[in-house]
Amino acid sequence: MSNRIGVVGTGYVGLVSGACFSEVGHTVVCVDRDEAKIVRLRQGDIPIFEPGLEPIVKRNVEAGRLRFETDLSLAVRDSDVLFVAVGTPSLDNGDVDMTQVKTVLKQIAESADGYKIVVMKSTVPVGTGKMAEDLLRMHAGPGASFDVVSNPEFLREGTAVHDTFHMDRIVIGAENAAAAETVRELLSPFEAPVLMTNRESAELIKYASNSFLATKISFINEMANICEKVGADVSMVAKGMGMDKRIGGAFLNAGIGYGGFCLPKDTRAQLFIAENADYDFKIMRAVIEVNQLQKQRFVRKVRAAFGGDLAGKTLAVMGLSFKPNTDDLRDAPSLDVISMLIQYGASVRAWDPVSGGKAAALLPGVFITEDPYKALEGADAMLIVTEWPQVRELELAKVRSILRKPYVFDGRNVFDSERMRDAGFIYTSIGRPPSADSAQA
């Protein structure tokens, strides 16, 4: 079994994958064109917030199993299998920007001096495997040959290290059975069920999975909106649904919608893939629309509590990253919520335990702090946007004493409604019976 691995790209997927490959005994070189990032990694400074990652990186660098380079050609020559894990952001029309992938493939082809297996780890459109094969062949130097394998990732930011060592499944799509078997053997230490399929199916599995998860989120949010109108409790509805093994309880937490890099990008891409295949994917279109409307509904509740006028009001937004245990702000619901609040005349103070530094550049004029009580002091309302555990641990008596008004708008259903009412708050959550005087949209 070959165990010389190259990982191209040191974002969430590439860095976590490379570090975990080295942890199970493979020799790994991670490559990135960002020199400053590579310098930081060589110094043991992890550029992303991901629980459990730092000790794995440090341990394997010291053991000589993991190193970081900027020279892709060097990594190509030193590796038998190359995992491509560069960014594939959305274009304005929903299509996937493949610029980085194509650039890397061309450089791999020009640098290779023998047989290489190229594994697409990036989330890429259906047909990328064939495109990659053609591009590698077109730019290949003398003596170079390639097989292209699809191995989509299913990591969740904030639990990516845990997810790598406790995978639900490994999907391998290939046209060459020997190449597929090589990749299977490389991944065998992770002891997950393996699905072998063709490349097109493997490429579509990732989009289908994320699109379905987004659908569950938008569905329960729609149910929450109905619950508010008929007096039902969405937490009980979701619990009852989740007890059905055919449905399951995961991703049935009502709130203000999904965010992050993957779900928004992949739902748009799935819609574009369908349109390209001359198919109107109506459910996917609705999922995306519902997700955007959910944030607007949340802001409408805040406005309603203040008679429709937020001018002169100070609002404390609790949480900025798109979910807990990450500093990722890409497509974070907080950004849209804050933008709307400011548009309606509010002054915003924000708290987040890890992403404040990144957020400052995106939210000019917004006071950002790592002390939740500083954000709350003198505010007219507390808005919970990210369900960080620190929010649940707040001293409610202290919160009540420093807020100018007792309004709490819980966009993630962090707190128990009765407890909040007993603590003296006018409490509004998502899809649950309101407290007296709370606003429903």
C-alpha cells in the first residue's frame, strides 16, 4: 500500500484530512500557495479554529510524518497519491468556480514524472472526474500517467477531526478498479463503511447529501412558522418526528436558517446542476428561498417588539460564526441579520468567543467583544444568533440587570421558555408559544 500522500490546499478539508492521514501513519505533505499560511503552520500556529486539530498537527510534524510546503511540484514528485482540496466557491449564477481546481490539475500534470492517482476531495460538479482526466492528459509531461478518483468529504466544521475518525461512510468513485482499491486501502485505518461507485455518482452524492440536510432545516423552519400560528411547540413536533427511525432527529432544530460555506454553496450548485440537465428542481428552489426568508422573519419579530421602529435602539447580537466551535463567517446568518438591523436604524453590539477578529473587517461600525456582558450592557434587547454553549451559561439575573429592556429574541431556541419568563424576560423564540407581549411575525 502506498502511503506517500500529498494534500493540495490547507483549508478546513485539506488541513484536517492531511493531519488525520499523518495521525494514522501516512507520510503527508500539505501544500498551499499562501506563503504566510504555510509559515504559520510550520510554526505550529493553526490558521483555523477547529477543536482537536492543533495537537494532531504538532505531534505529527514533530514525528516527521507531516510537513507543509508552498512548492506543488515538490509535493507531486514526493507523493504517490494527491488529494485535491482547494476551494470551489459559488459563482453569481450558482455554478461552481473551478479556477483553483483547474490550475492545480495543470500544475500536477506538468510536475509529474510517473504514475499518480489524483483524488478529488473538493466538492465539484458532476463530470469533474472526466474533465480532470482530460486536463491531466493534455498537460502531462513525458512518462507521466494518471488515474482520477472521486472521494467527497463529509466533514462538519467544529467537529471535523471527530468526523474524520468516526466517518459514517467513505465514498470512492473511480473508473479504474486498481486506483479505487489503492484509495480504499489508504482510508482503511478510519474503519468506515465503504461505497464503491462510478465517479459521477460519487460527485453527486455530496451535493445530494448537503441538499437533503438543508431541506430538513428549511422544512422544520416552515413547521416552526406554522406552530407559531396555531399554538404548537416546534420542539415537541421535531421530537415526535425524530422518534420515527425513517426520519431521525438530526437537523430538525428550528432556528433562523443554515449558513456556512457548504450548505448555501452546495444547494445553489445542486440547483444549477439540475437546470443544466434541463430539470426544474422545485424543492431545492424552495429550500433556498425559505432559508433566506427565515432571517427576515426573525428581524421582523425584533422590529414588531419596538413598534416597527429600531431607530436609536441598541441591540446585542450573541454569536457571529455560522455555528458553534468554528470561526467561519462565510454565509453566516449573523451577517445578514446585522445588516438588516442596521438598515432599519439600530445600533449593533456583537459578541463571539472566537470570530471577532475576522468579523471586524466585515462589520465596520459594529462594536465587537469577547465578553458577552459588555455586548449586553445597556442594550435594548439580546438577540441569540449562534448557539454557542457560553450563551446557555449566561447568568440570567445579571443579563436582566444590565439590559435596558427585558427583550430576548432567541433565534436558536437555546433557552427554556418558562425559565426565561420566570427570570423576567419578554422572550421570543422560534416556533414555540410566545411569552406575554412577545412579537410574532
